Amino acid sequence: MEQVFHHFQQDPTETSSPTEVRLWIEGLDYNFLLYGEIFERAEINGERLLNITQQRLTELGITRTDHQDILLKAVANICRKIQVEEQAMQEEDQNDKKMPTRFGKQSEHLEHAIDRVLVMISERRRARSLHGTIEQPPHNILAAALELTNMVKMILNILERPPFDCMSEFSSLKSHLIKHITLLKHFSEQ
């Protein structure tokens, strides 16, 4: 029965030292204690480990094919994990690059929503003045105005932080949103 050790909790990376690689190998299987020493003496670091071949294992004196298979499969698993992580980071980078465009589009939608509420408030005020009534705007208009005001405040807060704070296309958006929200606040308070 195989006994598995867990000396080295993390998988080795390209920057792992020969000692860290040794501990990882020893943690794979009780029978690999000698292999850990062999790897450390041969100064197999993380980068070399991740590129190890069956031929190199044989050169190091690891001749049992079942042990070679275990080592090569374990290294292949690490390489797959690294590849998945790198792909996720690339996707995240792509999303970061698209963020200003998406943010700009969402801000445009918000501006249109503000415009619609302003139109509703204006129409309501015009109707009040035509009919001589002094009633307050309906609750749904006030609630929409408050919600939009809070959303714009949140967006403006985001636009004050990197990377948006130094992007010129967002400075005009900030000004535009401030103008709209000021109008919205003014109309909703009357």
C-alpha cells in the first residue's frame, strides 16, 4: 500500500527551488524519498521540473517506468493547472480591456434612464401648471429619481479611481452625469 506524504503543500512553479521540488517529489509517494534527493543534487528547480522528460528521468537514475509515469503525470497535472490559470488571467486581461467600453455603454443607458425620468418629471410639472394643481409627483417617479441619483453617485465614485481617473473619455462622461443628476435632483425636489 502506498503512503502519501504532504511535506510540500503547493505544487512547484517555475520559480520553485530545488529544495521545494525535492519536498514535492517526496510528498508524492513514500518510495520517492530517494528521488527527491536525486532531484535536489541535480539542481532540478521548478522550471526544469516542468520540462522534465522520460529520458531525463532515466539519466537521473529513475528507471522504473511506473515511477516515471507517476512523476510525469504529476508534472503534466501541474502544467495543465498552470495553463488553465494563465488562460484565466488572459481572459481577465481581455475583460479589463473591454471594461471601459462596457462601462461607457452602461453609462449611456443610465443617461437615457435619467433623461426619461426628467421627461416624466417635466411632463408632470407641465400638467400641474396647466391644471393648477400642487400635488407632489407620484411615488414611482421620486423612487426612480432617488435610485438613479444613487447609481450616478456610485458611478462617479468609480470614475474617480484608477484606471478611469486618467481616461479622458470618462472625464466628459463625469461632467455629463453630474449635469444630469443635478437637473434630476433639482426637478425631483420641486
